[in-house]
Amino acid sequence: MERDEPRISPNHPLRLLFQELVYRHLYDAADLHDAEVADYVSGVLTEFTRVDRLYPIRNIVGHRLEEVAELLVESNPLLDANSFDREREVRKHIGDFTLFLAGQFPEVVAALPRLRPLSPDTFVDYVAAGKKSYAVVAAFNLFEYRDEAPLFRRLSDSFERCVVGLNQMKGELEELQTGAYRHTRGDLDLDA
């Protein structure tokens, strides 16, 4: 995975906003009371505000993989994955990516057959792929991955509830954006 740029700092206002919103919507809308899951999900949202973080996986010839179907092939140690560590890395990204898209952009996922009718992703169930991918990551429960495995098991088990919470959160984000735009427009007196 290519991630040369530094991560967004823990105290960045955007990260803090996502933490607040994710906690509220996972706790209230999704009835999911797991601070570690909420922290992880808010971290995914924060990192994916950088477009280069959406598509960090490249195949062996350097081609950037943008479709979940391609990523599933890349993660399979019987096909393209050259190691079990590679399988875990790609599966973790599939979980993050599908959670992000299904939670924040469900209309895009639903429109895939119409927008890209020849894409193999039109046949991929994003929720099932994300849930299964987190389960695969959780199965890596030895050595350096032992401490993270329980978190990914809970992410897999609660994947649908995380998606529901993110769907609810999306509405609040849209309201915040609209309100901020109106406020800024009023401050600038653009109508005058």
C-alpha cells in the first residue's frame, strides 16, 4: 500500500467532527455501543477525506485497483496475493472501502449497474464483501495481529449497523454543509 503522506493528526478538527458524529450515530441510530469500533470508523472516514487513500492498492504490475471485484482477486492467496500478509492488507482495505461507500454513498453503490454496466462490481454485494473481509482480517489472530483481531471481528459482526449509523450521519453532514454554506453566503452578502 502506498501511503507516503502523513496521516491526519489526532487533534485535527475534521477528525474530531467525525468522531463526534460517528459516536452519536452509531450509539443512537445503530444501537452500537463500542467505543473502539466508533474510533476505527471515524478514522476510516477521516483518512478517506484524502482521495489518494481511497485507492492505495496496486497490483503486481503497478496498476491501481479501483473496483472491489479486482481487490477481491488481489486478496486471494490462490490467485494474485503473494502472501497472507498481502491478503490481510487488501481485505482490510476492502472492509474499509465498502463500509465507507455503503455508509456514506449508498446511492452510488445502488446505481453501479446503471453507471457502469460492464463493471464486475455490479455483481458485488458491498455489505457482504465488507463484512466477509473484516472477518478474514479477524482470522489473522496470531503474532503481530493478535491484539487487533477482536476489533475486526466486532467490525464484521456489526457491519450492517455501522452502515446504518453512517447513513444517518450522512444526513447530518449534509445539513451541516448546507447550514455552513448559507451562513458563509450571508456573511459575504453574496446576494447584494
